Amino acid sequence: MQIFPERWRELWNEWELRLLLLLSLSLQIILILFGNRRKYIARNWIRFTLWLAYLSADYVASVSLGILASNQGDLDDGSLDNAIMSFWAPFLLLHLGGPDTITAYSLEDNELWHRHLLGLVAQVGVAFYVFVRALKPMKLNFVAIPMFIAGIVKYGERTWVLRSASSQHFRESLLPRPDPGPNYAKFMEDGMLKEREGFTLSFTAMQAFTVVPQTNTFQGGNLIPDGTILIAAYDFFNTYKRLFADLILSFHDLEKSQSYFQRSPCHVAFKVIEVELGFVYDILYTKASIVYSNLGVFLRSVSLSSTIIALATFSMIDRQRFKTFDVCVTFLLLIGAIFLEIYAILVLLSSDWTMLWLSKQEKLPVNQICKAISTFKFITSMNRWSNYMEQYSLIGFCFKGEPGDWHGVQRHGWIHKHVHGNETSVDVSPCLKEYVFQQLVEKSKVASNLSISRQLCACRGEQVLGEKKCLEKLGWSIEVEFDHSILLWHIATSICYCYDQKRNPSSVLDLRCKVSKSISEYLMYILVKRPSMVPNGIGQIRFQDTICEVIEFIRERKFISNASLACEKLLQVDTGIEPAIVKGDRSKSVLFDACRLAKALHSVEEERRWQTEEKWELVSHVWVEMLSYAAGQCRWNQHAQQLRRGGELLTHVWLLMAHLGLTKQFQISQGHVRAKLVGQ
């Protein structure tokens, strides 16, 4: 018994290949239009759209090739359908090559380059099989040749780029030349010979002379907007991309960047970081490593000219013998292929890579070229990252849901529903960047050697509490695991903020208070939604236990209707006895430990007769230290993953710290020494 009527099956068999070809072309258009935009759009819709299109594109093209191969045996040898269908095979190779704006959806895709290499061999073989089976003495056979060239070029490019961006090959490409150092064996042999000759030997060692490039100023780029920034960013990119391969940096690299960033204003420093991370994104997720090279320009001209030749030739041959719809599909594929090539060229011309190249040219009419390029700047955004930071307030968002839902608070599903979708996005303000930048610059000036730099990187509040002589009262809050500290200080910051807002509304308008609240809610978001970016711990368990206790606290006091009132009542709870003594340690909730911390902050404020602003200065400095600690502890691959999600402030802070010398990946404290034997 057949489920579908025979007529329906025949209709599907006739149209399935044509529909799949048009779907494949549509997916390529989606990928090229949105592939590069995820670099600066941190929204779920673009993430889902690209994920679906990326996974579907290869599948649809591969299935279409399989159907083509299968149809060669089903169709009658005298049918012209064979001929025009075989002409579609190289277009599928072109689609399998993918657009220039996205080669990998995530870093893991780069590791699958072996699979793509096998796919290249297999799919090219299938396409040739289809072509050879349908060979007839007609002009259409010659039209397919340039399309095969374009398809193999595009597919080969993609496979090569995936291989180049895979962790092993990317790392190997950045390894320095092997360095055996000074010849120790020869030095000792010379010493032994001189001793046998009767000399009394001593030796002196001096630092070997090394030329350190001048980097405080970057020449050129005056005729291009942000030209000097592009030159500086590219220079640092060539060095600091080693961080994305988990390699170490030398003390010369530190000298190159530290002076530049210490002397630069905040907005310039962060813009250099933005451009630098943009280059890293392009290398890891797009065809930039080939496209922005002489070879890439040649291959792009070959693929575009081949497609144009194919379109022109197909337009001139006799098409009367083919089905009208098949001819229309073929024209759509040809025009679509040319559109994809031209759009890719426009993206190339409007990129930072092209602006960088122009900024180094002296003989070309740079101004006129820039004006011409600016006419199609609409293709790409001027933004290099989203410039957003997500905010999550544990207490505040307890009032987002309906009280009727609270009966399920102890179910994991409720926690998941409560957390996901309840964060908000805010712009990373210039004031916050300036505040963080100044703190990091001050730290870098203190980091005179590798040991001090590592100590500063390990600080997550100790330094500022020590300077303010608050370690005795507040030190316990930073001696616990890092996720524990984030929860403690986040809730304490919320309680203090609501208390000060009620007592003196103008006090919370202070920059230090705003910075504290923003970083507090941002790191809370990182802990909850990006747990892989913080050091290993039981942060998720602590979070869900704490939020359950907050809900229980509110539910028992039905008059609490908002976060401000909840914070006020939490502050009134007597915490004279440590919660762990009363409750034990089965529940990992830190709610009332955070209340103890908030009371301790108020106690310090009253005992020392601080102004409210002084208390917030202490809190904000602690949060900046926690932010820098979290940035330094996050692994390189997690930072790289965030580049495809619109970017994270944490990644920008991490790279800025590295430029300022605040990183553990500077492991070479001195260069070669030159030893000299002295004989008497």
C-alpha cells in the first residue's frame, strides 16, 4: 500500500532536484549576507539563522549531487535533461566551497578539515562522474569547464582555510624558529683548552645586544580614517595572535606594546583592541588568510572570470531544446554565482584589511580610492563588535516571573526557564572603559618584572582591600572559590545599591557606583550563561541554591513586591551567627553570607566615617580586579569562541591586559647573554 499517490511521487521526483538547487543557492546568499555580521551583532536570531544555514548548506548540496548521480542512470540516454542537469554539478561544488564571509561556524569546525578534504575528493569525483556520463557532442559541455574550475577553486580554498585555522596548524604556523642559544659546549671546550695551557680563567656575562623595534609611533595612515590605528593594530596582531594558539610571548613583545598602551588614551587603546580582535576573527572564521593575499586576488579573479565566461557562453548557445524551467534555473544559478562573487569582492574592498593596505600606500591616489569605497560602505557596518555587555541581577530578576510559578522553584526546569531570557543588554559606556583602563594602566606601571605581574594577575580583590586596610573585615569574601566570591559580592552590591538609593538617591549616580553595579551584573551573567569562561567550580550549583533561597525568602514575606524592598529586608536579617553553623553545608546558597558582607561594608563605612563615594570606590576597585582576574583565567579558546557571538568585554579586557604586560604568558624574563672568558 502506497502512502502517497503515484502522481505525487512522479511530481516530486521531477521537481526535487530543481528545488534543492534553488534552496542551496538561497542558503549561500544567507551565509554571505549574514556571515560577517555576527561579529558585531550579539543576537540569538542571527546565531540561529547562521547555524541552520551553515549546517543545511553542505547537506543540501551533497544530497543534490547524489540525486544527480542517481538520475544519470534513470534517464534515457537520448534525453537532453541529462546534459543540462550535468551542467548543474559544478554549481554544487561552488556551493560546497561556501562564501568568503564564513568558513567555520565555531572553532570545532576548523578541526574537521580532514573531513572536508575527503569531501572535496569525493564530491569532485561525483561531479566529474555526472559530467562524463552525460557527455554529448554539444556546446554545453564546454560551458561546464569554467564552472568546474570555479567550483574546485572555491572548495579547495575552504578546505585549505579550515586546515590553516585548525589549532595544530595555526599553532605550528606561529612557532618561532628553533633557537639553540649560545654554543655552550664550544664555550666550555675553549675554557678547558686555556686551563691546560696554564691560564687562570674567569668569565664575565653581559646581556646580548638586541635591537628592539621602535613602536611608540606608527608611521603612515594619515590619509585614511583610523589609518594609524589600523597599522598599530595589525603590528600587534602579528605578535599577539600567538595568545590564540596558547603560545608564550617574549619580553621584547612586552616592551613593544606596554609603552604604546600606557601612553595612549583610553578610546585609542580600545579601538586598537577592537581592530586586532577583528583580524583574529577573520583568520579563525573566514577565508581571510587566503582572500587578503596575492594568491587570493588571483583565485578570486579566476573564479569570477570563469563564472562570467560561463554565463556569456550559455547565453549564446541554442537553448530551444531544453525545458524552459531548466533554462531559468540555470540562469538563476549563474547570476547567483556572479552575485556571490561580486558581493564578496565588495566586502573585501570595504574591510579593515583593504584600508590597512591603502594606509601603507604612498604613490596611489588614496583619497579618491577611499571615496569610491565609501559609496558601498552600507555592505558592512562601521562597528567591529557589538559593544554590549549583558546584565543579570539575581535579586532583580526574581520579580520577573509570576508568583504562581514559584511552587516549582526547586525544579531544575524552573531555574533554566528563569535564567535564560531574563538578561538585558546595555552598551559598554566610554566611562566604564575609561575606569577599567586607568586601573589596568596603574597596575602595569607597578609590574616591573614577571613575578609582580603574575601576582597582580592573581589578585581578585586582595590588593585593593589590602591598600584600604580592610582585609581583616572583608578578606574572607575573597578567600573562597571565585564563583563563590562573585555571588557574594554581587548580592552585597545589590543590597548596598538599593540601601543607598533609598537613603540618598543622588549617591547612586556616582560613576564608581554605576561601574560597580554594571560589572557586578555582567560577571553574574558570565557565571550563569558563560560558565566555561570562569575557573572551574560549582558556580551553577551555588547559583541555583541561592536563587531558591531568595525565592523562599520573598514567598514567606508576601508584602515584598520589588527588589529594593527585598534588599532592605535582607539587610535587616540578623546574621550574628554564621549561616553555615545553622544550616550546614548541604545547600550551597550564599544569600545570607552576602548579607554579612553588605553589613560589613556598611560597618567599615560608618567606622571610618567614609563618604558613600569612598565605599563605592572600594567596591568598584574590587570589581575591576575580579573582572581582570576572570579575563586572565579564561582560556584562549573560550575568548576566541566569543568573537563569533558579537564579542565580550571580558575578551577585550584580556587582550588589553596582555598588551600591558598583565598576563602569565610572558615566560621569558631575559634574552641571551654573552659570556666572555678572561685568562691571566
